Amino acid sequence: MIDRFFTPSQANQTLPLVKGIVEDIIAKAGQARRLMTQGEITPEHEDRLKALDQDIKGLMKRLEEIGCYYKDWNFEIGLVDFPAIIHGQEALLCWRSDEPEVAWFHGLQDGYAGRHPITKELIFS
């Protein structure tokens, strides 16, 4: 159940906090990836992987507490969706960690490939 809908302006206001959390998620996922490619997984590696997994889950929960959702399951580009109402329909404002601001949206079923630019009309509606 969605508790909050964002305007583009509200989503962009959260970006400093969201960016930091996403950077931490990507960094911790990178650490986990490196551990898993070091050959044999030792008990110490397993403990570290479990801790990293818990850290990542905690960070994703923080995003959800803000009202947005982490969507990059490869943990490489840092996709975040912000629930919104666009043209009277539920939609998702879409931000990628290498973008300077939230400037795209897509329908609930469209995903990243269905992104459209946020127009001035949407910013002021």
C-alpha cells in the first residue's frame, strides 16, 4: 500500500538523502560481489556476506520509510522509484544514481524502459 505520493519537486528535495543511501547500497553490494569472487567462501566470508546483506536490507528499508523504492536488483546503477500521480493516474517518478535530478517517470507496469521525461506541465501541476 502506498502511503505517500511525490511531486517532482518533492522527490528532488529528498535527493541528497536518497543519493547517500543509494551510494551506500551500491558500495556494500560491490563489497559482497568482491567477496563472492575471491574463491572459496570461508566462514568469515559468510559472516561478512550476511552482515552486508542485512546492511543493504536496512538501507532499502530507509528508502521505503522516505516513501521511495530501490529497483536496481543488479546493484549497479541505483534506480529509485517515487510513487506519484501523473495525469490522474498512479505512476512512478524514476531516478537513476548518475542523474542530477528526478527528471523521468513511467507507468506502474512500464518499468525503466518505459520512462518519459517530466515536462514543465507536470512540474507545475
